[in-house]
Amino acid sequence: KYCLLGTEIPEDISEEISEVLNVPIIRMNIAGTSLLGIFLNGNNNCLLVPKIAFQNELDILDKHKIKYKIIDTKFTCLGNNIICNDNGCVVSSEYGEKEIKIFKDALKVNVTKAKIAGLSILGSLAVHTKKGLLCHHEILEHEAELLKKTLKVEIYTGTVNMGVPFIGSGILCNNHGFIIGDASGGPEVVNADETL
């Protein structure tokens, strides 16, 4: 329904992102930084926001009537540690039962702990749309099965920006389109296009 972009993103790039994703852009920061993808996560039910967000940043979410839940955790990089959609949620093994219950109540989906390629930083390793999830090329078979079962999407593997396995660092997407790092090679772009 919207795309949150850091205030440092140039206007021409912001307009291009809005056009490709076919959603309005909301300019803001989180914890005084433009690293929104690292700190934020959510689905159509709720946006998860770390407790380190400033009040003036929360005011922007309020102004745009975005429903959010402030998460009190030392693992504040919710974008890097969680993958969620309207079907389910997989989280880093670092989160405890208290946090998992808060995620479940806010997102209104089942939540389970998972890994990708043996790593707990799930959100940095994958992006997804309704069509599919593109993740680190070394995902293990049992990890892929858990993600597929929980999120109810097909699992595909790949890289971005000439071999980087941290897919979340190089692709921004929704069900309308995707933006990919300009260092990405032709096969990476085609793979992302076919997956997403």
C-alpha cells in the first residue's frame, strides 16, 4: 500500500521507485537513519517498529494512518531478522517466546524460528512477493521446506550485485515490481524477474 524511503534518497530515484512499485512514497527515517529496511518489517496487518524509533518518526506513521507495533527487544534490526507475509512469519532464533508472542499478535499469523544457509539473519537473506521468495543460494533443503510451509510461497535461490548472497541488501520489491542493485548481472536480474 506504500513504500517507506529514507529522507536521503534523491527525489528522482524516489519517483522511479514509486512508479515501479505502483505505491505512494512516504519519506522518513528510523532511529535517525535512512536504513529503514534494516529496522522495519511487517505485513498488511501491522508494521513492526523497534523501540529505538524517535517520536517524530512515529508521528509520520500516525499521520499516514499506518498501524504499527513498537517492539521492545535488543535485536532491533527487525528487517534483517524476520521474514513475514500475510500467511506466516519466520524469525531469528535470537528472539524469545515473549517477542514471538508479540509478533504473532501484531501480525496475526503463526510465527516460527528458522534459518537460511545456517544463518539467523533471515530478512537480509531473502525478499518475497506473492509469487515467490528469492533467497541465499546455499539454503538447506529442510530450511526451504519450513519457509515454504510457513509463508506459503515457492522458494528460489540466487544472488544480487554480482554474487552477493544477501538478497535483502540488493532488492526492493512488492507484488507490482522490483528494484535491483545496478551492479547485478543479467542472469541475476532475469532470475529475480522470474522469481518475483
